[in-house]
Amino acid sequence: MQMCLICCPFNTSYGAYASSLKSAIERETGGTMQWIGSNCGCGDPAEKSRQFITNQCDYFEMPFPKSQRSPTVWKRMILGAVRPAHKLVLPFRARKYAELSKNAELIHFQQILNAYGSRVVFSWLNHPSSATRVITVHELDSDQLELSAESEAYNRADAIIVLCEEMRDQLVRLKVRPEKVHVVLHGTDIPERSQGRREGIVFYGGHKIMAGKGLDTVFRAMTIIREQRPLSVPTLTIHGHYGTATPQAASRLASELGIADKIVWRNQISNGEIVQLYQRSLICVLPYTGSFAGLAASAAAACELPIVATRKAGLPDHLGDSGIWIDENDADQLASRVLELLDNESAWQEAAANVRRRAEEFLSWDVIAEDTLQVYQQAIADKAMASARRAPWSKRGRPD
């Protein structure tokens, strides 16, 4: 079967996701998977400088006019009416994706934002195709949230994949048929066990570190830890896919709370550097209130790194019973759980073993590839059944 992946081809978190998934599927099937990508207009340093994560991509460039978004809804509506260039250009991308994938029997579109956002996806679904079409929804963009009825267009796809139950629930609320939506977790490589020395806390800031990540909770917990053990305050290392520069708002908050001297800003680092960082760290903290934390949770689990987290952002899906849970916005709880792990070696060992076992059983890319292929098979079967139901009586034969 000829399969095709449409996704960001650059050295971003999404590019890394697509590359890992594609490689795992190819290992599982013994075939090759076409990759189609384009410049997307996200502004990520890797996109701006065209740092490709793959050299086997059917890539094209196309202008991407920035949409000027006002913080006020009624102003956005007026601007959208008088400046439609952004909306008019996106369907041309959808057409190009359709043209480049015309020989594929199954096409897997990774919905992110911008050139891979909902308007492009819905336009792409409007193109006639005999292929089975699967969409992984990584993010919901503002357009489809403001015009929620448009999201019913997802029902034209043969299957939808999401990375956590929270996103599945959101799509169902947007009138996507529940039987079309499948949860497949974010995968990870499983590195060899590290015997090196571990120290400090690590926090993943995602793409927008000040939105939904609980950074203020982490910083307030650090002040509590400093009060309780002033002579042995652990270092907090921060990284994320928000860019290579330290975010000014985050840095300013750390200074205001008096913990800037205990923070190491790694910012955007490679997947290999993430593994090295996690294998040298003692605790991962993910007190998210929104967004998605599956990438960091999976990587930390594979590196035997105990994870203190909220039951949000896909964390329960990825960690199961292996997470150390706290309430949202509760710095006291976070500090308490961190100190328990720092001061109790047996508790740390148990937590490390639990997350590693979870990663090996549910989160390796080979497992994720198997789960994805099962969705493909179900989508193919559903499409064939739907085609049979739509076939005219003259072709199917009338009963006597």
C-alpha cells in the first residue's frame, strides 16, 4: 500500500514527531512512506532557516500572508471581511498537497497550525480522492474555535487521531462523530539505561512557555523549597520549543521571585540533548493547566525520570498510574512531592522504575506505529463499507 504523510519537514517538535512515526511505520510494514511538506509561516527558527529534519520530502515553497489578529472578536470579524488574502491563499496549499499525494492509497495529514491548520485541512478534505484519509489533530486553531460549526468537516475524513482523551472530548463537542476519533499516544525512543549521576529538576516549556504550562507554580514551588532547605536548593533546568532565546517574561518572573540564580535556561535543544538532560536529572515537573505535555512525559518516562504532574494536558493518558499527581496551581503540593523524592531514595527508585515500565509497554515508537496502523486498517475498512452503502442499486443489483 502506498502511504503518504503530510507534515512539517523542519527540525521542530512536529518534524521530529513525524520523522519518528514514519520510521517506525516503515520498520513495521517494510515499505516506504512519502513525505510532503512546505514552509508554514510559524516563525520557528528551524522554519526560518530551513533546517530540514528529512532529506526525503516532496517539498514546496508558497507565500504565507500573515493574518493580522486583533485581540477583539468583532475587530477580527471586520478585518477578516476586508482583508481576505490569508483565507484565499490557504486553499492553494490544500490543492498542492492533494496534487503531490495523488498516487497514495492512504494519506495521513498532521494538523498543526498555519499552513497545516484547520482551513487547509478542511479545504484538502473538499478535494475528491479515492485515498483513505487520516488526520492527526495536534492543535485546534482559533479559527475553528470561533466558527465551531466548521469543524464538522472532519467527518469527511476516514479517521481522526488525537494524542489524548482531552482532545477527543473537544472534537466530539465540535460535532465530530465519536467513532471516527482514535487516541494514539505521543511516542518516544527508549534509550539504554543510564548509570550516571543525576541532579536537579527539569521543566519543559513547550511552544508557549507562559501559557498553560504552570511555570508560575514551578517558580513558587522553588521558593518554598528554598525556604525549607536553603543550603541545598536543587537547580531547575528549563527547555522547550519556544525558540533559542530565553523568554523575557519568564526570566523576569524568576527574578521577581528570587530564584533566578537557581535556573539554567537551555531553551530549544535537540532530541538527543533532551535525552541527555533527562538522564542527568532527578525529577521532571509538569504542572500543566492546559496545552499538551505528551512529548516531555514520554521522553522523561523512557529516561527513568520521575514525573510530578497535574492530571491535564494528556498526562494521565501517557503516565497512567506511574505519575505523581498534584492539583493545578498548587505550589505547596508540588514542592512537597519534589522534596519527598529528593529525600527518599527508595521512593525515587520506585517512581523511576514505574515510568520506565510504562514507557516500554505503551510509549515506544514501535508500539505507537502498531496503534497507528490499526487505525489505518479500521479507516480503510470503514471507507470500503461506506462506499458500498453509497453504491447505486443499478450497480449492486436489485433484489428479486
